[in-house]
Amino acid sequence: MTQPVTSILCPVDFSSTSEEAARYAVSLAQSVGASRITFLHVFQPPIYPLPEAAGTFLDAEAQRAIKDHFRRELEGLAMRHSGHGVEVEPKLVEGFPHPTIVDTALELGADLIVLATHGRTGLGHLLLGSVAEKVVRTSPIPVCTVRVKE
């Protein structure tokens, strides 16, 4: 017997495809009676590839500014999708995207992950990989992928 979906985690990267996944998550939450959606953005600080700066991260002030920007974006997303009878929560976490998405879903007790897939194939997929694919392969909870034609 399947467990009812009461909590949905929806990772976003602020692309048009993740905006569509957010809309889908809200619609799905309403359809199945879920009470909460968490919109998650995973911030991965870039590492400089230059030899003299190898392994260093952005300075604290730059990281704070970037995180503040992402926090505002998340709050805007939550505001756009609130008021549909579902509690909407923004969450910003630092880490590597796919394991952080799975770990956050488990920590929050999410019953379902809804995330966008860009649908890259060939060289683009080989070079960039797919966060969605890695989440699908490693998540112990169900994952719903939303594919949008770009």
C-alpha cells in the first residue's frame, strides 16, 4: 500500500523549467491533498580553476551577496505559489546539488520530490550530467520529473 503524499520537495534553479516544476508541484499538491511544499535551492560555491587560487572559494562577502540574491529569488517563488491551500516554504542550502536534494528530502520527511529536467541529450548531457537523473537513481523516496520543452 502506498503512503499518502503530504509533503513535497521541489528543487529549483530559477530556470523556466524549474518554474514549471514549481507550478506542477503546487497543482499536484492540491490534487493529492499535500499540506506542504518546500522550494529548495542548492547553492554550490564555485571553485576558482586558476593555479594560484586553486581550491579557494569566493570570499565571505561575495558568498553572502550571492546567498542573499538566491534567498530573495526563493522568497519570490514562494510568494508566487502561495495561497493555494498548501503551505509553501523556501529553503536555501549549501552543497553539491544531487546529494543535498536527497538529504534535504529525507531530513524534511518529504514524501515526493518534484523536479525539472532540462532533457539534454548527447554531448550536453555527457558534459553537464543530469542532477535530475542522479536524484532519480539515488533517492529512496519517489521522484517525479517534469520535462518542459525549451
